Amino acid sequence: MRSLRRPGGTASFLVIGACGLAVAAAGCGDRSGVGKTVPVVGKVTVDGQPVKAGTVSFRPDKSKGNESVHEPFGEIDAEGNYKLFTGSKEGAPPGWYRVAVMAGEPVEVGNLTGEARWFANPKYASTDTSELAVEVVEKPEPGAYDFRLTK
């Protein structure tokens, strides 16, 4: 006796449906692996004047519960403004961070001394010595991510 089952019956439909859901879920996920981020923008000044170049780096503060493995980073523009990115994703995951600010001009090609021109005290260039800390939150107060450095 022959089976009256059609090729591509219920079992095939379920397999195709499950595969479709898996592909859709993968396409909708966070491919960066960073997870949720919130915008982080601020201004860096030295003695009230905008820093003209440099970088800002946030290192997760594990002592305050931030277990992230990602270190958000941003470049300071000519007006002292910066915007953080975590990998290629804009913003930073919420949590506490220790902050390093490299406020200086890059070393010029041909500069044999290798010394940078610092706009701020070089202590700010390391999270170990900067004493800068900030909590990244969903709705920060205005100026929450501004850094006022000294020479």
C-alpha cells in the first residue's frame, strides 16, 4: 500500500519554518557583540579653553560593578568635542568607567625626540593617575561627560 503523504508535508514545513526563524533572529541581533549602548558626547577643556586634539578612553570600572570587556573610545575635535564609540557602534554600554584623556598633539613625522606637545597635564593620559570617573547612564544631566582638565 502506498503512502498518501505528499512530498514536503508537515515535517518539511516545520523544518523550513524553524530555519526561517533562526535566520531572522540572527539578522535582528547585535552583530557587534557590544550589546546596548547609550550616546556619550562631551567637551574637554584645559583651564577653560577647548582642547584642540587628542582622545578620550573609558575603561570599565570593575570595582563599581562594570564587568564589560569593551573600552569605549573617541577622538577630540578642534573645538574640544568628542563622541564615544564602542568598536564600530556609537555610544557606550551603561555603567561606571575610569577615564583617560590624551590631550595633546600627535608626534610629528621626523620628530626624533618622540615627545608630544601636551595641552593638559600628562597624568590625565592614564586611568591609573587621571582620577577621572564617570557613570554612563540612559539620561545624563547636561555636561555630565565634560572633562575640565588643568595644565
